[in-house]
Amino acid sequence: MAAAPDPAPEPRDPGARADPVGAPGARADPVGAPGARADPAADADRDPGPGPTPLTVPSLSAGAGFVLRPWEMSDLPLVREASRDPYIPLITTVPATYSEAAAEAFVRRQWERAATGAGYPFAIVRSRDRRPVGAIGLWLRELPAGRASLGYWLVPSARGQGIASAALRTVTEWALHDLGIPRLQLCVEPWNTASARIAEKCGFRREGLLRGWQQVGDQRRDMVVYGLLNTDGSVDGRAATAN
């Protein structure tokens, strides 16, 4: 499952971008079934564009079994598994052909996104063995207009276990309550019913069809846009209005 990362994807640069602080927690970049373009845990990866100030990516608990944390160079096995998926490389900057150099460049891009203020990229990590299983990102390109985008993806071995929902709910609550963002949105391809269910389970509302919205591989694809306002009621039992 995967949700389209940000509606404005990043150019697929096979090389490394800037090499910022490698320390976990200092910088950061974006699950599951192919989809938040908004879904297969979409690589919340397509470049959301530069932001105003450097960001520190925090570590967040996503329920009892998973943690969201900044990307590390130790996450290269996750990039390798994601590169083998037929869909994730189409909607993210995960390399379609794996090499250690390309994977390292991918991780550096995540650091750079946080360093430039473009957004918060998280790796989704299983607590019991510290194994990374996916990614989710909160992208701030449109924050001056009061909205932010989400994208996520999960590798095939981690799908169908509720991980994407837990990760999306965690970042959604954090963005609405702690960051006080008025509106969150994500996009899912119409066929991606698994990602659509995840978005709806986390409180997002289907708002409409965007025709030919995004380039996926060699085709322009339609996207269904989902939105959630911080006045829309509750997210997993909590009031969605920011304090």
C-alpha cells in the first residue's frame, strides 16, 4: 500500500543531494500498499519542495509495536526491499535498481528535506527487533496556506498488519495537535482501495477526483484527494482541534 507522497514529486536524481547531519533526530524525508500518494504507504517521498527553516525530526510512538524516527544509514536494507516492489519506485524516489550508492543517496535526501524545512520524513520501525518496514512523511510546501500533505509506503512483508493505519494516525494527531496545522491532505489512486480504507479509518474524508493529477511511471494518473481539518471532530477518540 502506498499513498502518493506529495502532489508535486521530486525529480528522480540518481545521485546524492546535500549531505546533512547524519545524526538521527536532526534531519529527515516520507507507506504500504502502493498508495498515500496517499497510500501503499506512499513514499511519502516525492520532493515537497524547499521550506523556510531546518526541522528536527522527532521520534514518535505509533502504538505498542512501532516507532517513527528519522532515517539512518542503517536503513539501507529497507530501501533494498522497497526497490524490489513494482509500485513504490514509481511514486517515490526509492531507486528502481538497487545499489548501495543509490540507497545512501535516498537516505541523504530524507535528511536534506528536514534540513531545508521541506517536511518531516520518518522511517517506520518495528520496536521488538528495530527492523524498519516503511516510511511516512509530512510535507510542508503549502504550510503558508494552512495545509500540509502526507505520503507513506510499506514494504510488502509488512502489509496487512495495521502498521500503515497506526503510522498515519500518529503523524496526523501530531500534525493537528502539536503543530497546529489547520488542514491535512493526501492523494490515492482510485484503484487503491486498501489505502483509501486506511485514510478513512484515520478520519480523512474523500473530497473529489483530480483528473490526470500526477505522473506515475510513463502515465498521467487520476488521484482521489482526501482531507482532514483540525475542526473535523476526532482522530482515534481525540478532539482534532489543535490546542
